[in-house]
Amino acid sequence: ELPQAEFEAYMGVVHKVGKAITALYHPYQVNYATFGDKVEHVHCHIVPKYEGGMDFGGMFQMNPTPGVYLTDEEYQSRIAALKAALQ
């Protein structure tokens, strides 16, 4: 439902984030899943996939069990690295 110009800008940002994730974490592939059916906004999951890793070759799990949690320091470090890669 996005106007063409907004869709192109949105997908440009999605592409830029996917490239930054690839440069930082070197996944085998990056999967993209865009949703907006049950919420009143569109959003995209950008998921790095690793050969032999969780859900490789299939759809990623929204709430994997067991979950993977980072420490606050690890989150902050990854946020800073991603922000730097997006500059």
C-alpha cells in the first residue's frame, strides 16, 4: 500500500542494512521477510543465515527455543558496529 517513492526508499534502507550486516557478520546468506498483515505498519526482518546454523535452509523462527540472548555490553557493541557501518 506504500506509494511507489516510499516503497523504493524503504527497500533502499532495507538493502543498505542487509549489506551492513553482511559486511559485519559474513553470513552465508541474508533472508528478508516483510510483514504488515496484522499490524498497521510495514516492517522487515533482516536475518543473517549461516550454513549449518539455526534454521539454515528454512524460514527463521520468530521466537526460537532456546532463545539467544546477548549481554547488555554485547548488544551495545553490535549496535555501535551497525551504526558505524551504516554511516
